[in-house]
Amino acid sequence: MVKKRVPEWLNNPLWSSNSPADDERFSRYTSKPYITEPEPPAEPPIPEPLPKPQQEPEPPKQDDEQSSISFEEISRQPQFLGELSRKVINLVELRRLSSQGIPDGAGIRPTVWKILLGYLPRDRSLWATELARKRSQYKRFKEELLVNPSEVTRRLDKSAGLESDDSKCERRGLLPRSEIPHGEHPLSLGPTSIWNQFFQDTEIIEQIDRDVKRTHPDMHFFSGDSSLARSNQEALKKILIVFAKLNPGIRYVQGMNEVLAPLFYVFRNDPDEENAASAEADTFFCFVELLSGFRDNFCQKLDNSVVGIRSTITKLSTLLKEHDEELWRHLEVTTKVNPQFYAFRWITLLLTQEFNFADIIHIWDSLLSDPEGPQETLLRICCAMLILVRRRLLAGDFTSNLKLLQHYPSTNISHLLYVADKLRVRSVA
């Protein structure tokens, strides 16, 4: 069998570790340290052109680098602000702009992400009504789902007119003896018992609580004893519990907290006071929208189906073989590195464990802006991650390659996204 030679395009200087300096897109995804406190609200619903001063991040960047980034962001802000000020948003143009990176300033990203995820309609005149309706709906979800069965029983008693009798008993020093239906008794194991369901939910709630406390322990925004961290953890817990109860087919899968975190961080740091205060509700609906494209990856019953996680990993393997057969053969045939060993986490957690938080935000700009949907873009980025370390992989054995891919090295995110975009162009061609 004739060995397929390395494609010429892989020998291009593009694949070297040093990114070409003259490509303007290579500076758009430069990592910026996150800010750990919400910015003071002073912006109207439509962001103003001038960026708000941000808290000094840690560690500080060099002055010349920081000014370069700020200039790049300021130069791109008018394009986004102009698009967001339209009566009807041009989604094609907004996707094009976002694919090149969304500026961090002026509260642009929260609004853009909500539009790209379909949470906000294209017609700006509908925004206020839609936001009010969704936020009210989420409030009702919490009132109905985040309630102790004792409270449910009390409400049922009240509706049945038993509360007055109980009050009389209490005034006389006697314990109330309301008749409790079988399905509402704490010891009932019936499938319709609210207490039985409560005890089953307790296991999931405890898992959510453990995972939320482990979310980005290096960030004061999510971790620590500050009131901000505790408040944010509580919001994440409520979102995940409500989601689990509304989606019994999936419920909660470990790692969902990591996918939720970038959304909540972006929305909670919206400079618009009202939007920041409603970050929990907005994050819930955007989380639902985001997971709709990856839902099958979290459903264990579908793992071996044509739409499950193993099928998705197979698509990644096929994509690598299409673009770099030599690397594919070395990984999967010669060294026998099963892509499930590394790609399962990459795909299910949307790369949130492979890069620092600032880089994750910029990667998600690209994921959410792709008209083909986030999963196709995600697979191209994963394939690009393999190609960017191909020399080390080709020189490695099973142990070294698996270690490399399970602990992916730091890389230039703009370079990574540029390579992923080139893979799309080649596939179309």
C-alpha cells in the first residue's frame, strides 16, 4: 500500500509555533486576565462606544502590551456597537464580527452572546418584553422546583382549608393532626410521592454542591469565602438544580458546572446593572440553548448511538484522518492512543478544562458565532489542537502522547482558531 505523504499545506510556516505577526487576527484572541469583581453598573442597555475602566487584573501585563490590546479592542468596538444599535440585528454580520473576537470592553460580549444563543431576538424592540417574560418564568421555576416537601404539604393544607384548624390546635397547645395523603407522607416510597422524589433529588443536589465548590478554584469570582463567591456559587447551584428537574432524561451530569461557568461569568459582569442582577435567569436559558446542541453527549443511554458521544469522537477521528492521515495513523494505529482517552473531556466540557479562563472566553466567541453550530466548530478546534502538536506526537509513544493530550500545552489561541478556520476552508474546498 502506498503511504500517503504529508499534505503540502502542513509544511506551510502557518503551523510553526511562532505566529505570523502581520496577520491582524492573531492579536484578537490574546489572553486577558479575568476580573474577579463585577464592574460598577453605569451603562445603558445598549453599550456606549467608550470602554469602561476595568479593575487592574493580576498578573499585570506590560504597558506596551496592555495598550496594544486596548487599542485593538477600541478599534473594533464601533463595529459591534453599530451592529447592536440596529433596529433589527443583522445576524450574518454579527456572526462574522464575533468570529474574529468580541471586544472585552463596553459590555458588548454579554449582549452578543445572548443574541448568538437565540436568547435575545433579532428585533431590538422586543428585547425588554422578552427579557421580562423569561426572567419571570425562571422565577416561577424556582418557586415551584426549589421547595421543601413540607412547604408543599403546608400549601396543600392551606388550599384545603385546614390551616385554620391547625392554627386553633396550636393556640390550644395541641399538635395539629391533619390527614396526610399516602403520596405526601415522608415515608412513602410511591412513584408519585413528593418525599420520595425529594430524597432522590437530594443525591443530585449533593453532587451539584460538591462540583460547584470545585469550579475554578483559582478564581475569586467562583471560589473562596467572600460574599461574592458564595453568592455566585449559590446561583450556579440553583441553575443546575432547576435544569436537572426540568430535564429528567438527562438530569445533572458531572462537569455541567464547568460549561455553565463561562456563561454566568460573562453575564454577571455585564456593566448594565439590571442585566447583571438578572444574570442567574439569563444564564439558565442560555445554558439550555447551548446544551441543546450538545444534549446527546450528556445522555448515557445514547453513548453508543449515532448521535452519542462516541459517535462524536469518531467524527473527530475521521476529521483528523481527512486532514492529516500520517498523524491519525501514528496516533490510532501505531501508538494505539484511543481518542476517547483525551477527546471525551475536550468535547463534553467544551474545552473548559484545557485552557485558562480568559482563553476559554475567546474560544467560545468562535464557537457561538459559527452558523454551522458549535459542535462542528468544536470538532475543528479539537482537530487543530492535534495538528499544532503533531511533531511532538509523531515523535512520541503511547505514554508520552497520552500525557501530552491529557495535559494540553499552553498555546496561542488566535493561532489555534486560525488553524481551525483553515480546516473548514479545506473541507469546503
